[in-house]
Amino acid sequence: QVQLVESGGGLVQAGGSLRLSCAASGRTFSNNVIGWFRRAPGKEREFVAAITRSGGSTYYADSVKGRFTISRDNAKNTVYLQMSSLKPEDTAVYYCAARLAFRVGLTTTWDEYDYWGQGTQVTVSS
């Protein structure tokens, strides 16, 4: 079992930056692929970014590529999402998610993740 807790959300003006954190507890965190997703009001859950167990490979949605950076510190059991050049359309609840340890591939599909945090609200004003 892996427990995930997101933090770092808030209100920011367009063009600003935020760094989200996803702190994990439970089983060995370094065994899990981690993804970030978001859900805006009235919209479907959307993939944002994912990172492999070692942090050596990452993958981004086209909508955030070049603006967001996912990273991890396995010694601290934490994954980060650095968000820059934020736009009003980035407003959403952001969730981190983990895959079971034997699922080693990066995936953009939300139902291929097994553990979820409670989410953190990001609001970007224009």
C-alpha cells in the first residue's frame, strides 16, 4: 500500500509559477512510477506528466510540455511538479498517482494507476 499526499497548490496570477509536491509513505516509494493528473470543473480527468521509478525518464502532455517539469527525490519519498508560465486553463485540482511496483511503464491512462492522493487546488487568475 502507498499513501500519497499532495501539497503546494494555491492561487497565482497568469504567468506565475507553483511547485506541487507529492509525499509518499508506505511501501518503498522508489519502486513506483508516479503520474500527475488534473481535473478542471466540468471536465474529464487529464494526464499531466509521469516519471519512471529512477527518475530517468519523463513524459508530458502536449498542453504542459515546456512549461511543467516533473522530478523526484526518492530519498525524500517525494515527487515534484514545477509549473511555470501558468495559464488560466491550468486551473484544476491536481492529483498525484502511483502504479503498483511491478508496473514499470509510463502511462497516460488514469485507470492504470493504483494509488491516488486527495488532490490540491491550483487556481490561475487572468
